[in-house]
Amino acid sequence: MADQLPLHPGLFSWPSKRPELLGSRCLECGEHAFPSQDSCRACGSEQTEIVGLGHSGTLWTWTVQSFMPKSPYLTDETPETFRPYGVGYVELPCGLKVESRLRENSPDSLAIGLDMELEIIPVRCNDEGTQLMTFQFCAAEVS
Amino acid sequence: MTEVAIVGLGIHPFGRSPELTGLEQGAVAARAALADAGTDFKAMQFAFGGSQDGGNADSLVNLLGLTGLQFTNIWNGCATGGSSLNAAYSAIRSGQYDMGLVVGFDKHARGAFNPQPRDWGLDDWYGETGLMLTTQYFAMKIQRYMHDHGISRDTLVRVAEKAFRNGSITPTAWRQTALSWEEIEHAPMVSEPLNKYMFCSPAEGGCALVLCRADMAQQFTSRPVLLKSAVVRSRHYGSFEVFSPSQAPTVAPSPTVTASQAAFEFAGIGPEDVDVAQLQDTEVGAEIMHMAENGFCAHGDQEHWLREGVTEINGRLPVNTDGGCLANGEPVGASGLRQVYEICHQLRGSAGARQVPNNPKVGYTHVYGAPGISGVNILAV
Ligand SMILES: [Zn+2]
């Protein structure tokens, strides 16, 4: 039994030191999509391929989720342990903007144009005790 | 081709009405509209109606009379009222019918709407990880817009201030208490930069309109309002819409832009001809963005328009004179028709304490909502 599994298959490459989002690219018109799609929402073609969308990008817009959402939100948190989280769209090298949770959760630490990188985080444990994982972005370490 | 006139206006007050079902609130509005036109349900040849959570609109015949008329239920998200009006417009313009009723009502549970990923073609992870909230989308859209077009936080507060001030002089509004700039600015934050007083809430209410051929209108009212255009449009690839796990590299114009341009073209007029407008304001950012998307000002001009009071009741282009969704709440099935109801009163000169003083001849209504749909009506006397 694995200790950790993706919450949903096919969203990101993992385990990996440098995880990457996975999406699709249209073989007809070249448009990208996340999550991957069998058909293209730009041109309607049914010819698409799975591609890596990269590990990093820049923050295009953001907000902070300040209260614990009700269903369908499903984590191990309680109203007492809930911590606000950032939400944003991160612009990837291919130009696609992907919606994501953000590690940073205060207006002081978020700004449009910030360099961001992908990390994989636990969401909750299932009945077998396996940790279910999802993706989020966080401010990139200055290199 | 014959023109279309609105000759009867009816509303059930918006807000909370625990003693009435949604359907009953729809019936109250329908009876009021029929009485306003001096006619009755038996004279209606057709009806178009819609509700999200209030039940099947055509069940209204059990309350209004089983007359055998064509009653079609319309459900089109936030554009339900606009779509019903468009159907009535087409039915009369085509010559199929002379006269009919449009009605919308709703009764939502308290608190934010609770959408499920599957209903939107999304997988469960999207909701489970906390991305399925419309409040986040609205916040992120205005956040980017403020960055791109130099809109300040002060302008957000001013839109809410105007909404509650107008609501305070609207007898059928839900929120009838004016709020100060400071009260609004210091309300609890919901989703940065939008706080509690900057969002509208789900609510209850009903609204109805009686429409007929314009050449018959004088039989029913001395003050008919002409429906010059009734347009509904959906989104294009690349428009920034709610519940989108990803967005295209190039941002396309929203469906509001295409609906607005088509409506002006049908009516043969332009934004400069409009005297009073209702623009969808599910939150303050929406009203700001919709001022530009509907062609009334350039992106960024909202900053000085709000400061100079251009959109106040006594301004050059009064916007949301009844307090809009912010003060009325949003019973989805009825909300778009409320906008038309308000504009008709303004054009008749019967809007009471909130009557705009510029002797308006042309009015405009606009809705926008999930999943990327927009409806625009142009009205004239
Ligand atoms: Zn394509």
C-alpha cells in the first residue's frame, strides 16, 4: 500500500523532485488545456496529446479564501484548524493560465507578476490511511 | 414588422418571505402585472417563465387559471429572465401571438450557492481542494482588472455605498439601510479585495411583465414602454469565466461585449443615447467592469465616474437606481426581470423617490452570469 497517492490521476507528474503539471495540446491548432482534454475547446478537434506544462510560472491574479468552504470542499480540516489559503491563476510558459491553491495566504505576500513554482501537498487521508495529494503553487525561491 | 410593448409591471418584494413559496411569489408578481395592464390571465396567449429553486414555472397555471395557454419553462442560469423576454419578443415580433406574460421567481436557501463539480463537467478534485467558489472568481477577476486599469479600492467602496443608498429609497428592495463608506470599508473580508458588503446574496422574490403588440398598447396603458431589443449571448473561447481550471493565453471579450453590441445594433442607437441603466452587480467589481464592457465608458474611466457621481440617480448616467443585486439580493429566476421592471418605472416617470430627474427616454438592462452568458435589453418611450 502506497503511503501517498494523487487525489486525482493525470494532473501532475509525481513523485518527482521537480513536479510538473500535465495537460493536453491540440495537434490541429496547438492550444493547450488543463486538465487534459480529449477534444480541443478552441477548435473542436479530437486530436490531442498529453504534454508537460512545466514546473513554474508567474502569478496572473490572486485572492485569499478567508473562511472554510462548505461541501464539496473535503479535507481533514475542522473550522478550528482551518487556515486561509491563497487562490490564483498562474501563467505557464505555454501561455496557459492555471487555477491553483497558493501556499501564500496573506495579501502582503501576494502580487501580480510574482514568480511561482509547483509543489505537491496532502489534502486528506482516505479510509486506508493513504495520504491523498494535490498541487499548489508557492513563491519561487530566489536563485 | 410590429414593435413590442411592455404594458404591465408586477413585483413581489425581494428578500425573505417565509410565509410564501417561490411559486406563490411568482403568482403575486403575475397578478400585479396583469392588474397594472388592466387585463387578466385569460387574455394571455402565451407565458414564458423560469425559476432555479422555486419549482416549475408552468405550475403557476394552478394558481392563475388553467386556461390552456402555451406556457414554456425557460431555464438559462442568470440570463433566465433575459431569455424569457427574448422568447416573448420573438413570439410577438413574428406575428404568432399578440399578447403574453413573462414571469420569474425564486426562493434560495440562505448562504452562498453550493455548486457541484459534476454539474459543470469538472472532476471532484476541483471542489474538494477548495477552488469551486464563485466568490474567488469574482475576486480574482476584479483584482486583475484593478491592476490593469488603475481602479482603486475607494471605487469598490463607492459602488456599494451607492447601492445601499438607492436600496434605502426602494420599497421593494431587501436591504433598505444606507451604509457609510467606513462601515463598508471595514466589513469582514470574504475574498480579497471583496468584503461582506461588496457581494450580493441569494434571496427570494418574483417579477412579471405583460407584453403585447405596440399597436395595441394604448388599450392597456397610457405609458407603454417599447422593447427595442432583447439579446442573449454565450461565451467565446478565451473569455474569463467562473469554474475554469485553466484559461486560454489570450483573453477574449466577455459575452457581455457581444450581447451589448448586438442589442445596440438592433435598436439602432449607441451607448451615448442611454439615459438610465441597470448593470449586473453580483458584486461591486461586476458593476465597475460592466460599465466598460457595455460600452458606456473606457476601461479605467470608472475611477473618476464614481468619484464624480456620474452613475448616481441625479448623475449623467444613473446605474442601478433600485440598488441592484447588492441591495435586492439575487433570486436568480426573477433578478433579470427586476432590472426591466425598474427601467420601465423610470421611463414611465413612476419611480417615486428614486426617479431620475433627466426625463429619460432610453433605458438599458444587462445581466451576466454562470456559465458565461449575458442578456441585454434596450427599452424606450
Ligand atoms: Zn484545437
